[in-house]
Amino acid sequence: MSAEPGRTRLLDALDRRAEQGRPAAFWLRDDDVVEPTDALHRFLNLAASHAIPVTLAVIPEETGIALEAYLAGREGVTVALHGWSHRNYAPATEKKQELGPHRPEALVLSELASGYSKLSALYPDLMLPMLVPPWNRIAPSLRTRLGSIGIECLSVFGPEKDRGIAELNTHVDVMDWHGTRGGRPQDVLFGEIAGRVETMGEGAAMGLLTHHLVHDEAVEHFLEALFSLTAGHPGCRWMSASDLLPSV
């Protein structure tokens, strides 16, 4: 038996896709972007070295011209709205939420509209009509009102569902948030990606979720291994979210 069953399973799944002429679409979303950092630089350079497109979920309240200048001219990057402040308004008895039912909807929508306007002005050529809710949580009643501020797509974590707005989600998170708070075991991640590839239907994509600010060596080693395995494989196509949005 292989010492790396998850990696073997993913390769088998991609090989089958290649044989069938049905390459699996992959996309990459990185959360909590505010300003240029060494961590962001390493992450984007690693992705670029394998020609992997990246969608950066940017928190608009504190971001500004420093990030704009850093991203100027960088290929393969798109930007999505990541709430307004990434501030938690839920009580201690609930999971963290910025966009939950804890404040008036009109206020929440106003903040999101301000954030979308700010990022669109900073990144007119990179901005997607996509909202990435902080902590991947949003009040159900807000979903159907996002169109009023120009948001056409939602990106959370987990299988896409019919919830009143198009979704382009992430399905595998590299971080062990409830344990070590470092990178999850590499072969477990390979196995989860394989599971998504094996079960997703036509027009669907495998979304990988990263958080560059907290990546450790385990995450960086995994990303290098994943990109090396998949970027040139005929059974896989790493795609920009901008190319996947119309098919959601």
C-alpha cells in the first residue's frame, strides 16, 4: 500500500479525468488580505511560479494604496470583497460573524457597498462582483439583497447550494483551525481534494482556501507539492475565478 494514499488517489482521479478529456477546474482563494507583507509576497510568488491564478479576499476598511501599488502589474490576481472590517459582532455564545443578524441589515449593506466601491476604485481591472463573508458566514436574509449593491456571487466554504445567489465556493482549507492552527497533514489534504474531484459535476470547480498570514512550513510545503503535481497535469486546469463566475 502507498505511504501516500491521498496523493495516489488524487493522481488517479486526475488521470481518469485526462483519459476522459474532462480536466477538473481548480481555483484558489486567499483570505484576510490588507497590505503587502513578506507572507503575501512568498505566497503570490509561489503561485506565480506555477502559473496559478489567485483570488485575494481583501478587507476594505484598512487597505489602501500600499496594496494597490504592490499588486499593480502583477498577473494572475483578482480581488474580491471580504466584508468591510472583518470585525465580529456575534456574542460569545455564537460563532464569529461580521455579516450575521446582529445589526440592522441597512447598516451592513451600507458598509458592504462602501467596501465594494472602495475596492472597485482601487482595482478597476482586478475586482470581481464577489463577496467573501468573513468566517464564511452571512445571514440568509442578506444573501438576496446583495445584488442591490452590485454583488453577483458569494464565496463561502462547502458545497454550493441554491440560496438565492450564485456561489463559487472553496471546499478544502489548508489550515487546522481547531487543532494546531498550523497546516493540516499533506496527505489528508490530497485525499480531500481527490474526493472533491471524484464527486463534482460538470461545470463545478475544486476551490482551495488559504490564509497567507498564518501559513507555516507545512502549508508552504503542501502548496509546492500540490502545484507541482497539478499545474502541468492534463487532468487539471487551474483557473481564475473570473473565468468560473459565468458557469456558477
